[in-house]
Amino acid sequence: MVEPGDCWKDRDIPTPPAAEERRTRVTFFGITTSIDGSTARVALIGEIDLAAVPAIQDCARTLLTDDLIRDVEVDLSAATFIDSSGVGALIGGRKLAARQGKTCTLTGIHGRVAHVLDTMA
């Protein structure tokens, strides 16, 4: 009679890495801002994921509560990845802009980022 696990006895099978090791990856995210008159330009660089959301929200609040800023342009040309939490942060920024009577426009949408945004639209 075959016992549970017998088929693996005496085999040289490598142990899979721990879950933490499999999930480890280096990510990068950055924000640059510039202001020209009443327009703020924000460049989101790298991976726009859950880890990036607090920085995006802080930036949006800072710019959109400034009475001198009327328009915000968010440049995604240097973004390499976006997930649903990143999309949510962009939507939140756009809603905040609308409540403040301001505009928020996305530019430089391309590649995988465009695919995700198109899928979620």
C-alpha cells in the first residue's frame, strides 16, 4: 500500500524557496513636480503600486489645495507599471481636483500602463 508522501521518498527534489523569498523584488517609484503659472506638472516615475499611493495622495492634496494651482498635469511617460491601487490613487486625485473646481489631466500614457488604464475604463 502506498502511503501519503511515498512518491517523493528518495528523490532529490529541491525545496521551494520560502514565500518571502519568492515575493522579494526591487521596485522604484518617484515623483517630480514643477509649477508654471497656475499649472502644476507631476511626473510619476517607475512602479505605481500600493507602496506609491501615500506619496501620490500627499502630492495631490498639497497641489490641489493650493489656491494658485488651477490645473494639474500628471505625466505617466516614465511609469513602468500600475496596479489597481495606483489607478485608485489617480482616480482619487481627479475627484479631489473636481471638488476643488480644478482640472487633472493624464499625459504620456503608454505600454503596460495604457493597457491597464484601458482595461479599467
